[in-house]
Amino acid sequence: MKVLKVIIGIIVVLAIVLVVGSFFLPKTYSVSRSITINAPDSVIYKNIADFNEFYTWNPWAKMEPSAKTTFSGTPVTPGHQYNWVGKETGSGYMKIKTLQKNKNIDIELKFIEPFESLADTKFDIIPEGSSQKVTWTMSGENNMISKWMCVFMGGMDGMIGKDFESGLASLKEKSEK
């Protein structure tokens, strides 16, 4: 009986530490990476805003090419959507919210599995001499679980920063061809 009380006491203390501790962890996150691409802004823009093209350089599609993907809506317009379901990548969708031709793409990114979350993803294309500086940014709010995941996995930057770098390198390669 005494052992059971100790075990229950430990569980209660751990639960309190998890809940109270989460109030001291960051509520929001933002991850951003940039690359300079020597290609016309219109080419880069189409490679991002047309999810049929996006799929070819997307780092997560390369990670799990067997994931089931579908595209809907008119490419390069608000509402254009890319859905995926995979064993490694989980499931979710990306949907274009707004566009500024050859300058900006704002995307709603929703993960459904393995855990639900919503993020705002933006691509900014800014002239830089004869090239274009492309910045990929993802931001959102952390729930209690993702706050603690970030503690143990180096934050969102640590979890997806390298994927952004890999994806931008592939976008550069595709756009400069």
C-alpha cells in the first residue's frame, strides 16, 4: 500500500511539473531560412506556388516518396491545396492563403497526424542584384506537448531548420536549371 502511495505521489508531482513548467516555455515559434537563387522571380514563384512543382523539391516528399499525395484547386491561386498521408510524415495539408505575384506566397500548413498543429508558412522573394533572395518562414503557437518536445529536440529550429535548408537547396537547383 505504501509503495502505491509513493508511485501515485511521483505521478502527481510529475504532472504538476509538466503543467506548471509549460507556462515558462515559449508560447510561439518561428523558423526561417534564406538562400540566394540566380533565376527569374517568376520561375521561383511558380516552383513554390504551384504545388505540383513544389512537390518535386519538397524535402519531406523526398524523405517519404511513397506518401499518398493529392493536389486540388487551381495552381498559383488562393485555395490551391496539397494533401499528404504517410507513415513517416504523418498527414496534413498546405493551402495557399494569399499571393503577391513573384513576391510572396502565404500558406496555411496543418498537420493532422501524428499530432495536430497549425502553422503559417511564408515564402518571400526579394530581388538581390541579378538574383533573388528567397526566405522560407514557418511560425505558429506551441501547445503544451510541443513546448516540451522543443525542450528535448532543440526547439522548432532544431527540428526543421535542416529540412528548410535542404528544401531551399533543391528549390535553387530546380529554379536555376
